[in-house]
Amino acid sequence: MVPTTAGAPADDGLALTNSSPARNMGNDAAIMETTDVTGADRFIGTVDMGAYESPCIDPAGTISSNFSAICAGESIELTFTATVGVGPFDIVVNGIPYDDVLSGSVFATLSPNSNTDYTLTQITDNDGCIVANLSQAISITVTNCQVTALDPCTCKNNATTLTNGQFDETIQVMNAPTGQTWTVTAITGLYDINSAAPPAAPTPIPVGTVLTESPAGSGTYILPGVHVDAQGYTISVSNGRGITFSLGNACVYPNPAITLDPAYCKDEPVVLLTGTPGDANILSESFKIDGNTATMLDPAALTVGNHTIEYTVDGGKAQANGPNDPGCIQSVSQQVRIDPQVTVDAGSTQTICRTKTLSLAGLDLSITYTGGNLADLQYSWSIVEAGNNGNLTGTNPTDPKVGTYTPGADAIARGFVTLRLTVDNPNDVCDAVSDTVLVHIQNVDCGAFPWNGNE
């Protein structure tokens, strides 16, 4: 040994190296001295094996986070990694002590609500070696992430019924850190943006669908979709890091109704085309008859048969005047039937003797039923004047020329009678029409004289 100036031996080159497995492997209870052979402190952590105690080596290390940017409410994990020293370590971060920390392990799980810096200021290793006044820091950015609907209730104006019109709507997560992965965790009523148009059923968006960050690096994540008139949708999306957002919406198309009768007679007057729009805040409304723009329905100008009346309402932007305000363009149609009107001419004036009958077959009456079927008509004869004017017998409701008229006392005394022929189609909306024929009655007995006017 070479004496030191203090009388203690100097290091003769047999001290342990920093990497020696004999460091901190001695038996504290077997050591009676407080210094080693060189006079250095003996108890620096567990004693070393041998006569020499290794001096303190300043521990070193860094802290890190699993995320550098998070949404408010999300958690981060802080990890300590030692670069010098033997653990476990006691460290101080932002003035808070964390004991028995192993290198490479998570020592804290935190949920900062605003931008926060975390600074490592002190490290103590297992030997008790301390380094203080450190300033290694990491910064955590905290953003107020949120979910919204971009351009909600955008009309597709593609309804083919009063219930299947669709809306475009884009789900948008905003103010999120870039590089996250947002996925659909639950969804009802929101369908693929590329779904076939009605009347085909839309294609569901499956759970697990990933939202697209757009533009790239913006921290905005979008999922476009469509939803159906009045059905609405709900959706939940998550970044897989403890944040889940839910959103829902429902929009409606107008439900217009045409306020016209189902049928009109061809001789009826012009009718104003009217309807109820099903929306108190419409931009416009219009009608078409058989594809032609119209404001009036003129039965006389239309052919007999069915005609298509289409009523279109433009409700503008859905929810423009509140959450219950319908919107979009919706059309409804109705078939209107134009029934033909019969015209009747009961014939020219007739003359008979008081003792004779008038055969209806001899009348020169005419029936015109343009566009209709004569077989659908029904006929009835009646006497216009009151009193004992005689009798109509043997008439037939399907043939106006079947039957006879026999004069009565009042008709003979008056010298004439008026017979009325009424024609009607009981299955249409047209009113019955009628015409009369005047029958002069000669107050004479024609006897057997060969009277060829009536027998």
C-alpha cells in the first residue's frame, strides 16, 4: 500500500470498476468501519465486496410520454428511462416525488386538462447517489376535441315516396391531435355515402369503420353518410384512447297532399289546383297535369279517363327555421278521373188520339255518350205534369225505347202531356241529365179508322 497524506493507503489499482458485478454486493452487517481502505465513505448504498467502495456516479435519465398531444379528458403515461445508475430510482417531476421507479417503467398516469409541461428535476439511484437541479422537460398539448355534423340535413331531393327521401350528412371530429385513429363503435340509421338511390335500400356503415383525417395533418376526422327522411341516426366514435363521442340527428321532408276530388264530370267548371304543402316555410309549390305545368284543372279540356296530378313542394333547407322544420323537394301524385257526360234528346213532338197509346219505340230520341259506354247508362221515364195524366207502362231501365204511354183524363182535358226521359250512369260523378218530349192529345176517338200515326 502507498500511504496517503492522511495516512490512509492510496488506491493501488485493485478498486472495482463501474461495471463490476461485485458492486453493491457486500454484507453491510459485516462492515465495522464507516470508510473504506482509502478513507472514502463506505456506505454508499449496499457496500461493495472488497476493501474499496466505489464512489457515487451521478445518475442520469429522462422522462417521456406515450402521447405528446391528447384530447381533454384523455390520459397519458409518463415513463422514466435511466441512462446512468442502478435502480430502482427515486425521481421528482414537477415537484412531486415518485419512489422506487424502475427504468423503462410507467411511473404516473395523468389526465391534464390544459397544455402542460412535465420537468424532471431530481434523480436518486439505489446507491443513494443524487443529482438535482435537472431541467429535462416534455410538453403535452391538450385540445378540446369535439364532434359535430358538417352541413347537416343536406337534401338529396331523391324521394320516390313520402318516406324514403335521403339527406347527406358528414360526421366530423374537430380539434383532435393529428395522427389519431377514430373509428365507429356504434351506429344506427347512418348509411354509406355511396348507397343506391331510392327506392333501393341504403347500405349500412359497419361498426369499425375508420374516419378519414382530412385534410391530412389537420386533426379533423370525417365520415360522410346518408340518412333517411324522419328516421334519424345515432353514431358513436372513439379514438381508442378513452375518448368516445356520440351524435344524432333527424331531418324530414315535407309531406304534401293534393286537395282535389278523385273524379270530375266533363261538364264541371274549371277547378283551382290546390294542396297542403306539409311545411309552413316553403320556397315554392307547383302542379303538373300529365307532366305539363298547370294551375287549373279544366275537365272540359281533358280527355275522358285518368289523369296524373303531380304536386311538388320545395321546402328549402331542412331545419332552417328550427329542428322540426321540414325541407327539401318532395312530390306527391294523385290520379283524377274525368267522367263523360251524356247528352239526351227525347225527340220531336208527338200527337195521339185520346183512345190510343204512344209507343216509346216510335220516338226519334237520341243519346250521345262520348268517351263512355252506353251499356253503363240507366233510363227512366216520368210524367212532368201533376194529376191524372195517364200511365207509362213496360219501361226498361236499360232501353229508353221500350214501353208505352196511355193518356189520362187530365192530360186529355188539357190536350197535351210532357214526358221526361232521365239518363244517368250510377257509377260516375256526373249528374243525371234529362230532356222532355211534348205529346199532343187529340180529344177524339180515332176508332178503327186506319190512323197510321199510332195504332
